[in-house]
Amino acid sequence: MSRLRFGTFLAPFHPAGENPTLALQRDLRLVEHLDDLGYDEAWIGEHHSAGSEIIASPEIFMAAAAERTKRIKLGTGVTSVSYHNPLWVADRMVLLDHLTRGRTMLGVGPGSLPTDSAMIGLNPTDTRELLEVNLDIITRLLAGEVVTEQTRTHNLVEARLQLRPYTEPCFDIAVAAVASPTGPRLAGRFGAGLLSIGATLTQDGFDALAHHWSVVEERAAHYGQPAPDRAGWRLVGLMHIAETREQAYRDVEHGIVPWFRYFQKVAAFPQMAVEGGNLKEMIDFINEAGIGAIGTPDDARAQVQRLADQSGGFGAMLLLAHEWANPEATRRSYELIAQHVMPHFQGSVRTHAQSTSDAKARATETREAHARTQHEAVAHMTEKYARELKEKG
């Protein structure tokens, strides 16, 4: 883990009933803030129902965010490819890759909300079967192939892309995974990265981490793909950080309850089940089950290390965006992570934190001797000046 990347996974989660225009502007400002802080990636969700995850087109949001940022990479987190014509998915992503000059990433999945797929006559089994079919077509198109294929939902006749990707040879592609081996299996088959969305939201997801990567490696070998690089493995986790644990607990009183209730009562997505009946139980569920960190930078560092140990190593830590705290406290949480957590996981031989700490230690050890020479230099120059005055007089 020479340089662990950091980013956010922005579904987003906004309480139903509030002003959606302002909520979307907050999301854009958050991505700008992360760009300023040096975060590496922002993954944007696609949802069409349930009133909370209100970005319907991650591509449109990414285009807007790209104009407001300089270096952060922007990914679809994820495009529900089962809902779409695979030709247009590939075509739009190539366009974004050019518009962003290589800051685009494609995350794919079957779609998480059954209320989305039901509106176009698909059930969760259908979407999972279509995911593999459509991902195969997308990767072939991006490789420059001409594709003629009839799927359950679309008919492609000598389909091809008029533009090749800006990124050489292609932008990053990652497959979503929660607890089942479906995502890792497809990542291995297609030589894609793995986007472990449920890695820390459930105990099953956490326990499955090492197994998931072994599935990726096994499928890659089976299909003759190059050995997968752990740098392409992204884990999504839960955090809210403040200067003290007490402050962090007070911060999340703002909005953690509606977030929990969304998964408990609204979203028909049992893989993301969360427990907790009151505020204390919700905080305890995050902290004591080991699936996240509500606390200090030390707690955040410990959680990232726990994930590294459990997984055997990965490439990016993505913080699941939420509004547990108010916007100011949320921004401060990201700042504290950038300032006090990132440096401990970035660097090949030594981390940035070790480098500056070692420099401080060396200066501390030699301070007394150097202070003595400083005093001697001052005394020398004072005496020299006194002699000059005496010679002039």
C-alpha cells in the first residue's frame, strides 16, 4: 500500500422533503472542497426513486463538478448499466473522458433500489443478469470492437464508438460489490477494479473482504486476464470525525437518525441493513461493530488500518457521503481526515507522517547542541562589533 488514495462515495443521502436544488448545490460544493483538500476521487450515484438519493444522472453531475474542480477524478458510483443501452453508456463515458481530460472513471452495478428497476419492468434478478451481458458489450465497445448483439432490452446492430477514450488505453472501470461474490467475479472476468460498497456497512461485508479479492484473482486467472492490481480495489466506509469524540457525537445528532431510518424503513436494500433504535444505539452500531468511526482522527486511522489488515491491502478509501452532521461540521470532518489520517497511509518507503515526524525527532535530539552554537554565534558577532567600534574610536 505505497500510496493509499482517499475519496468519497456520494450517493447522495438527503432527507426527503427538503429543498433538492440546495441539496445538489451542497453536493457540488463538497466535491470542490475535496478537490481543494487533495482528495483523489469522487464517485457519484445513480438513483431514480425513494426521494433521498436524488442524482438521476451521475454523468451530468460529473460534468458540472468537473468545471468546478482541477484534479480530483470523478466516477459513476455506480451507473446502473442494466437500465441503459450499453452503447450509450460507453459513448457518454468516452465523451466525459474527453471533457475532463482523463479524470473520468466508470463504476457499474445492477442498480440498488428495486423501486428504480420496477418502473422499467425489471426485477432484481433481471438486473443482475443484464449487468454481466451489458458490461461485456461496454468493454468490447471501449476496446474498439464492432458489436452486433440482441439483449433482453436492446438490439445493437454493428454498434461502434465514434471516439476512442481520451485516457490511454481506457479509463478505470470498477464493479460494485456488497456481500455476494457477484461483483468480484465480474471484476476478475473483465479485468476491472472492485468497488466494495458494503465493505464496512455490514459485518458480512467486512468479513468477506479477503474472500472477495481471492474471487477476483481466481476469475482473472480463469479468463486469462493479467493478475489484478490491488490499487484498483476501493473500499467504501463510514466516518464522521471531530477534534474530540464528544464533539463528534454531538455533531451527528444533526442527521444520523434520518439516515438510519432511510435504510431501515424506506430503501428496500437488505444488504445495507443497519441496526439501532435511538441515537446512542446508532453511534454504538457504527463504532462497536467495527464498521466505521464516529470520533477523532485517531479513531479514523485505526479504522483504515483495520480494513487494511482485514483485506490484505487495497488502493482507495472512499468515505460514504452523508449528512449526519451539518455542512460546516461535515466539511471539517473531511479536513481533519486530510490533515491527520491521509499522511499516515501515503508513501512508499516512509509515509508523509513518518517523514515529518522523523525530521522533528532529529531536530529535538540535536536541539541542545545547535542552541549552544547559536548562542556562541551571537556572542561572537557581538564581540566582533564591539571590537570594530573600539578600533574606530
